[in-house]
Amino acid sequence: MKTITVVGLGYVGLPLACLCAEKNFKIYGFDIDKNKADLINSSQSPIEDEYVINKLKNIKNKINATTNADECIPGSDIIIVCVPTPVDRNNSPDLTALMESVSTISKFIKQNSLLIIESTIYPGTVEEIVVPILKKQKFDAYKNDIFVAHCPERIDPGNKKWTIENLPRVIGGITKEAAKKAAEFYRSIIDADVIELSNIKAAEATKIMENTFRDVNIAFVNEMAKSFDKAGIDIIEVIKGASTKPFAFMPHYPGAGVGGHCFDRNEWIFVKYEDSVYPIKIGELYELLKYYNEVEIGETRLVNPGNLEVLSFDLNSKKSCYKPLKLLSKRPYSNMLRIKAVGNYSIKLTDKHPVVVFNNGLKIKPADGLNRNDRLVVSLELPDLDIESEINFEYSNLIQKTIINLQENLKKLKTYPGVEIFDTFAAIKIQSVEELRGDYVYSLEVKDTGTVVTTNGLVMHNCIPVDPYYLIEKAKLIGFNHKFLSLAREINNSMPQYTVELLENELKKFKKTIKNAKVGVLGLAYKANVDDTRESPAFEIISILKTKGADVFVFDPYVRKNSNVEDLDGLLQKSDYIILVTDHDEFRSMDTSKLKKYKISVVIDGRNCLDKERIKGMGISYHGIGRS
Ligand SMILES: NC(=O)c1ccc[n+]([C@@H]2O[C@H](COP(=O)([O-])OP(=O)(O)OC[C@H]3O[C@@H](n4cnc5c(N)ncnc54)[C@H](O)[C@@H]3O)[C@@H](O)[C@H]2O)c1
């Protein structure tokens, strides 16, 4: 009997460990979370997943969960890594858990074992990161000292039709033998095709292609929904119609989407106008420009900055440069962070804002995902600002002070602990990340480079979001610009704002506003019948509602700890209007007569899963995404 260790017992690793146990392998689970290990050892599931809950009961203590690698790795023939690679729905993935786990494994793994990576990774990761870690322990994966393969996980938690047992898998290996061994293993546990690809990069790229396919199609359908809504056409009916075509159409559904990222008004940028460079606070630039061309889209306001350029930093050439400023926007947002680094370096931005960091190379990470290995990047190629020259500008004193500060800080930079100086930039140690209350926030989009040099020379990414598109960022670093994918992200990111606007538009019909409105939000999870809230649009929606002054009530049967009411009835009782964000079965199948009973007057169906005719029939306003 072969022995297997599954490393990382989450949504991916735990179902796999259960399946291996069922197939009579000797099975260990290795995780750094002791609580999880203890729960699993007492046959309780640490995740709200029906499949796992049932399996753990059936297999009765067959998984030996541990936090000690030396208990399980040395005796294992197969080790499967399922650790998180967060920021998994767009931008640069954080590979810390992968590196740490493989490093631990490499210290205990025995010669000729099979090491499979299931975590989502970008093409090249196994060869560039995993293989060198093994090499440090004198294992040459190209010579099959360890058989190394990648089998991207496709699991869709909560999906009852497609489970780990019947989903086909693709495999790539560092060597042909490794791919073959991994394929044999999967064939022994699943009842579906297992396809061996010719190399490991192709297997890594397969997963990225699958995620991207979904995102692009959802963006397409979100755009159609917005357009059809204006034309009074029900998108769901149209999708139903188009789905009858037996080939070349695959239904995707519009929905409330995910969010965007901004800076505090007091952060500085360097603006070039007619050959002169002015440092200016982003909020002040907005106020100056708004008189000319402000456009209001709900609570978000946009200005077109005309022919201004801003100081940017090209992540490819690692040089600073001026790039056209395409758009500047202002909107309310409630979750902000202050990142403080050595010296006087600090920046205030929205919690998920993409930040350029140096961590074994330049990367982009969301602000709330920064860890101790990340360092902020300061551009050393700041504009040659001549403080003696006359500046005919309202804020000239402030500007001069800023420039002096900036120049002094740059001079002192080398003296700070842990600062690494490169040709064109410095990498500086983060000291703290502090949570702050929200306010109006400002975002800007910079052409081509997508980065902006802000306060004291700190390099940040602009507002184009974090998510399945680390491909966009990775491609940028190797000199390719994914226009199509960036556009898809832009559309999908506009959906939380759009969802709130739907409510506002309905309220306008009753001459009401969102301020002090009692709004119930149904669902926090990112998809139906799971408790996973990562990347869920619910948080962005709640944040927009709160910033606009609404009283927000939240209920998710799978995420009770973040709900502020007991149950659905409690939520309906307290609310006048509801926004459905997650299509949990409990919401889909709710007795809609309760809406009438609790005097709900507007229903915004962010997942188009409620019975619109019945709701409208009760005299309640109904608006879905692309249907009303
Ligand atoms: N959840 C999904 O729907 C899904 C689907 C397909 C692919 N994936 C990919 O699978 C991978 C795992 O995702 P998940 O959703 O299971 O994550 P998860 O957060 O649910 O579980 C990961 C587990 O790994 C553990 N862990 C973290 N660092 C570790 C370390 N150094 N050593 C050992 N254990 C460690 C964590 O404690 C946690 O229990 C990710 O790369 C993800 O992108 C996820």
C-alpha cells in the first residue's frame, strides 16, 4: 500500500485526502494550521463543504492530519501540494506558501518519490521555483531523483455534478516519466480522463487559460446585460435562447462582480504639463480638473485629464517615465490601509490596492496580502525638480516643502536598515500595515505601464484590479500587453458599483435616496453554497452602501460569523430593500411571499436567481443584472 501526504488541507487538499483515504492509500495530511489538523483528526470538517463533511464521517479517522512534516513526508511515496497561491483571480500570485511548503518537503522527502503540485501557478513556476528548491537538497528533478509533476486543480466547491471524482485532469511533468507516474496515480483514484501534456508549462498554462476563459466570457455577458437592460430585454431569456444552439455557444451568467482600488486624497503624484512637472496631491488634482469635465456615474465621478502625463515606473525596463493619464476617478470606500515603511515612507490606500513590491523580483500584490518578505519600491529616478525656480501655482509653498522632503528622504534612504539599492529603484522594508476608516478615494489609470510614482517616490500599481489575471502582469513583465484581458477585468470590476446603482435607480422612482436606507444584503460567499468569501463582490457592495450612508444588514447562512442578523427572516424584517449577492439554495428557494410580509419594496437580484414575475406580481420592484 502506497503512502500519500497531502500538503495544505483546504478546499482543494481536503477532498483529495478524503478520496485517497477511500481508495485505501495510507494517507497523511500536513498543514500549518493546528486547529484544522485537530478537527480533521476528530472527523470534523474545518470547511463548510458537504462533500468533505460526509466523506470525513465515512472514512472515520483514516486521515492522519499533522503539523509535523517529519511525521509524514519521510515515509511518503507521493506528496501532493495544495497550499494557497492567493490573488488567484487576477495579478501576481503570492508564492510564499508554495515556497515554504516545498522547502519543508525537500528536507524530508525520500529519493524517487513523486511530488505533485496542484496549487494554481503561472507558467514556469515549477521549473523556476520548485525545482531549484529541491536542487538545494541535492535532488535533480530532471534526472528523476524526485519525480515532479503539475496537475492543476479544477475543483468547483459546492458543485454536486462535477466533483473531484469525475473531473478530467491534465498533467505535465518535469520529465516524461514524472508525468506518467502522476497520470497513473490519478487514474487510480478518479473516474475520468487523465491527459498527459508534453511539458509542465503547458499544464500550468491550461489552468490559466481556463480561468481567463471564464473571466472574459463573464465580462462579455456583463456588458450585454447592461446594454440589454437599457433596451428592456431580459438577458436570462436571451441566454436561454442562445443556449439551444448545440455548438459554439456556452452560457455564462452576469453578476454583481468584483471591485477596484484607489488612493487617499492626500497621496502625491507628479504631473507633467507643457514640459513642467508639478507634484500635486491626487485629491487636489481631481478638484482642479472637475470643473472642466466631471462625469457622474452613480456615486463614482470621473474626469478626463486631457493631455496631462504622470510619472510612472516601467516594470519591464525598471525605469521611470512619463505616461498619459487616462482617467481620474473619485468614489466613497470604507476599508483603507496605511502601509508604513522605514524612514518617513508611508501610503494610505484601499485594502486590496495592487502594490508594486520587491520580493525575489518585482511583483504586484494586494495591500492586504503583503507579508514580511515584501518590500516597497521607491523610484530613484525622480524628476529633477528645481526648487529655486519660480512656481506660479496656488500650492507653491506646499510643493516646495514636498520637494525638499522628497530630496532629503532620498538622501537618507541608504542609511535605513534593510534597504536594498538597485540602479533605478530601492526596496525598503515594510514596518506595519494599519487598518483605517474609509473616505472618498481616488483612482487613476495610467496608459501602458499601469503604475504610478506616488508620495516620496513610492511605486504603486494603478487601479486595475488584482485577480485571476496575474497573467496580465506576468505578461507585462515579459513584454506583452494583454489588452483584451485588461478590458474584461475592467468590465467585471465595475459590477458591484453597477449593482448598487440599480438600487439607487429604483429608489429614485420613489423619490428616495440610499442615505439612511435599510438595505439587506443576502450572501457574503463568492459563490453558491460555500463559505469561501475570498474575492467576493459582497464586501465591495457593502462598502459602497455604507459609505453612501445606508444601514446595512447582512446574512449568509454559510458565513454566520460575518452576518449581523440571525437568519433570513431577521434580515427581511429589518430591511426595506434587498440586494441578493450570492445564489445560495436557501435564497433561491426562499418563500417570496415573505418579501411582501416584511414589506420589502425593492429587490435587486445580483444573481438573477429569483422569480421575477412572482416578485413583480406582488407589487415589489425587481431589478436583476440585465433583467427587470
Ligand atoms: N478553492 C477553489 O475553488 C480552487 C479551485 C481550483 C484551484 N484552487 C487552487 O488550489 C490551491 C489551494 O486552494 P484552497 O482553496 O484549497 O486554499 P485554502 O486556503 O482553502 O487551503 C490551503 C491550506 O493550506 C494550508 N497552508 C498554508 N501554507 C502552508 C504551508 N506552508 N504548509 C502547509 N500547509 C499550508 C492552509 O493552512 C490551508 O489549510 C490554490 O493554489 C488555489 O488557487 C482552488
